[in-house]
Amino acid sequence: MNRILGWDLLRGLCALAVGGYHLSMWLDLGYFYSFGSYGVYLFFVLSGASLMYTYGGYLEEGSFSFKKFLLLRYFRLAPLYVLLMLLVLPWKIIKEGATIALLKKFFLNGFFVFGFFDPAASSMLVGGWSLGIETIYYLIFPALGFCVLRTNWFFVVFFILLVVQVWWVTSTIGSPGGYLGNDIELHQPQAFVVYFFGGCLIGYLRRKEMFPSLPNRIGLALVAFGFLAIAAINPVNAGDELLGVRGVVGFCVCFFLVWIATGLRLKNRFAKAAEFLGDATYGLYLIHPVIFFGMAWVIFPRIGWGDPLSWSLGSRLGLILLVLALAAALALLSDKYFEKPIRNRAKAVFGM
């Protein structure tokens, strides 16, 4: 299938948004909750769109192989994730001890089944919870794809899942304990499934060439407007971006952004930038916390630079840019020389 550069661009921007949110929070420079939340939820929409765009034809023809699909998705996610788990394992052992519980967590993560076991608590890596949930969506993807192929079914199922999602979000972080008291309970598959399912419909429509085709300037301006809208709903308290009017706006903006990005016709330097961001997305998302905490907890204390929280504003901003740049560079190297060869080998073996 042809690469959708608009989706690559959007993925990269989401990875930068999530990375910026984490680093700004860890360095006490600001709390951009809406970017942290909707940056990840956009990944779910894009994932559903990409999978339906790629595999929708197999579902229509009745030639979809669930086993091959799961194996290919595993070899897409696992190589870098397992490598980073091994890298942080010594620190985990120091912090948590060499326990059976840690061993169990390691294997749950290694086989990507930790989404069934409170993914926000059982993830080995920062941000890994979303991959545990993503894996559960892979398991139900054929059923969701079947519903997309039957339009009437789609709207019924979408409405049911939307009701479940809204109920779950409001009953967890909308309760007296708020986000801080219910963040683990919130981060379950039912809290985000409509994002993935709605994305499947967008991917199906892209396959059928039913998507907007806008001049690049207008399309990019609308993408920028979407991110400004997400910034505008940033709340004072974590979790409030998911409730009330903010929640409705954020939910709609996610689908708006993916729909607009679907029709972008990027060329020349814009196409190169989109490819760069697309290739760097997964690694950037996973690597930036490892770099930051490696610097803050290991390197800086040993060279006498102290706690980055005590640095000047300019120095902390510079550290954010440095971490994101290093993470992007390592992500591109990993994708080209480590992950992509494994993916290509898996595709050659499993042939789907």
C-alpha cells in the first residue's frame, strides 16, 4: 500500500507533543495535559486508520490471516520495546528488587499481554501502557473491521462503544478521586476504543478514495488549527481535558485532524519532513524518557551538573530540545538499521 504522508506527519507531531508534555512536566516548566492525552489518543485513531487501510482488502476478500496479522504486529512493536526494557532492567532491579513480580512484569511486557493487567501500572516503559491497550485492539480488529465493512453495523457498534467509553471516563476521573486517584483505572481498553474504531472507518474510506483533497497550505493550516484547539482546552487539573466541553472538543478534534491529514498531498520538503517524522515516531515516543532519566539520574550527577530542576529556564528549555533531538536521531537509526530489517524479514516469512 502507498504511504499516507499526512498520517506520517500527524504521527510525528503527536510524538513531539507527547514528548514535550513529558519533558515540560518533569522539568516543572508547564503542564500541558491536553497534548499528553490527545497526542496519545490520536495514535489510536491513526492506528485504526492504518490497519484498515492496509488490511481492509484482505477482510473484504475473506483472505485475512489473523495469525499472520498478529505476528507481523508483534514484530513491529517488540524489537525496540524489548531492547529498551533490557536497557532499563538494571535500574528496575535496583528500584524494585529482583522479584518474581518484576519477572512477571517483564514477560507480560515482552509478549505484549500486559494490556489485560492494568497497563498503566504494569508497563515497563513510560508511555508503554498505550501499546498494551493497542495490542488488545489488534485482537478485536477483525471484528471491528467486519463492522466497518457493513456500514449499518458500524454506526450501531460505534454508538454502543461511545456510550461505554464516556461512561468509563466519567465514572473514573469524573468521580470524587479525580484523575490522580483513578489514573490506573482510567487507562483501560474501554476508555479509548472508539478512537481506534473510528480510525478504522477513516482507513476504509481512504481505501475507497473517499476523502478530502485540499491544497497543502489549507490542509496544513487546518492541522495547525487542530493543535491550537487542543492547546486551548488545556485545563488546570489533570484529567479535566477529558470531561465536559473539553472532552467533546478534544474527541472531535482527533477525528478532524486525521481526516484532514488523510487528504494532504505533500511534496518536496514537506514530503521529506513527513517521512522523517513518520520513521521517527515510534522510537521518539519510547526513547525520550529513557534518555531524559538516564541524563538526569545517572549522567548529570556523576559530572557534577546537579538536578536539572535547579537549572535556569533557558537551560531546561535547551535540555528539552536536546532530548527530543537525540531521541529522534536514535529513533531513525533504530528504525533503519534495527527495526526495519526485522520487519522486512517478518513480512518475507509470513507473507502478508
